Amino acid sequence: MNDTTGTDTTLYYVHDPMCSWCWGFRPVWQEIRQNLAVNIRVQYVLGGLAPDTNEIMAKAMQQDIAGYWRKIQQHIPNTEFNFDFWQECEPRRSTYPACRAVIAARRQQPELELAMIESIQKAYYIHAKNPSNDDTLISLAENLGLDKALFAKDLNAQCTHDLLHEEIQLAQSIGAQGFPSMVLETHRHTQLVPLNYNEAQPTLDFILQNI
């Protein structure tokens, strides 16, 4: 996918672009990536949090998820959420479209995969836009300079659905538990990496000790 360095050590980062804990973990994850040994290959894996649906989320679920956002703000200080989302959008419990958007961006311009993930997160959590909607995702792609028509075609193409299904299966096969998850694979073993949502160093130390 990206950051390939030709090594037999791989760090899988299993995520969903609409996962609120992934959003909260983002600053620490960026620090981890910047300080990894150069011989570690990072591979992003889309775990697929919630499948496609056209049903509007029940009010009780909306309140529950808004509550998760507040919990994250308590657990990870300075995490920003725009709670206007719950008044301005018609939320659906559907993150697969955003996952497919990452795949469509990667297929067109692999170097923009991470930019698409970040664009989806900021649209959702800061600008109160709904990444469950294709028109939101297509607008984000256009803003990144991607070919709008090609992206719109790829977004719901069967091959994109298939690739997402393969990544979800990969996440399950390597033992990912929730989002985000990090799994370290070496020639000796494959193991879950413990996460600290406020400090990068404990995770970096664990990786160094197990490669």
C-alpha cells in the first residue's frame, strides 16, 4: 500500500476513517510514524466499522455516539469534535462509503491515500459534513485534485467493494481488535501492539523490543 521499504517487518495500522478513536489517536500515530525505524514497513488496513445502510441513525444511537466523543475528549485532551454534526446532518451508521473512498483515492493516486483519510476525518469531526454520503466524498476528492469523474466511478465499483472486503478479512486474520489496532509482523511472530492514546514512546519502545 504505502511506506514499503523492502523488509520482513510490517506494522499494520487497522483503522476506519470515520472511527472517532482513530481521530483521537491521530496525533500520537503521526508521532509514531515519524519515529519508526526505517526498516519497518507500514501498511494501512481498512477495518470497516459499519456496513452500508440508508437508514437514518436512531436518536438514541446518535446520543450514544455523541457521548463517545465526549468520553474521547476526556481521555485524550485537545481532541476536537464539532457537535453541530448531529443537528446539521442526517447521520447513518455507515462507514463503508468512506472506506471505499480511501481505496478509490489510493487507486487513482497512491500518494494521496493519507490525504484522503485526513480529509474525511476533518470533514466529519471539524466541519460537520457527512462522509456517509457519496457527494461529500466526491467533493473531498475533487478538493484533493483527484479526477472527479473517475473517483465517482471507482467509489462504488465492484472491484472497490471487493478490495474493501479483502482488507476487512485481512484485519480479522491478523487479529486486529477494534479501531485503531496496530499489529506487528516479523519473521518470528505476529502480535498486537498495545496503544497509549496520549504518548507515542511506550508504543515505540514496544515495537523496538519486538523486532
